[in-house]
Amino acid sequence: MIEIKTTVISMSVHRADKNPIFGEGVTHVSLQDDAGGPFIELRQCDDQSEMGMIKLDMEELDAALVAARLLMAGWPGEVD
């Protein structure tokens, strides 16, 4: 029997009253791997952000850091 595993590779950081998928201030924190090892990618999907620019207030930055650490801890082979 083949072992099946689930790994969380993306989280959304957003205000409680906002849609977690799209909107102003919604930040997606994701694990990526380009064969050189895992790294964190931050994306915002709103019409206000300039291409390539991420805008986070202090609370959002703290939440994104927590999300990134959780994702990295769940990456196969990673140790805390």
C-alpha cells in the first residue's frame, strides 16, 4: 500500500473581516522549492499593490512570520 501524506504549503494572513483569498491587505505565505531547498514566498492579490511590492503593517508582519515558521516546521525533513 502506498503511504499518502498531506503537507500544508500555503497560508493566508488577513484581517478577520476580510476574504482570505483576495482583497486589500490579504497576504499569502507559501513554501516554494526550486530544487535548491525550500523558501518562503509572500504574495498579495489586490488591485492596490504595485507589481512586486508587498505592504504589511507590524501586526501583519508578525502573523506572516508565524505562518512562515509553521510552514517550514511542516516541510518534510525540516527540524525545529
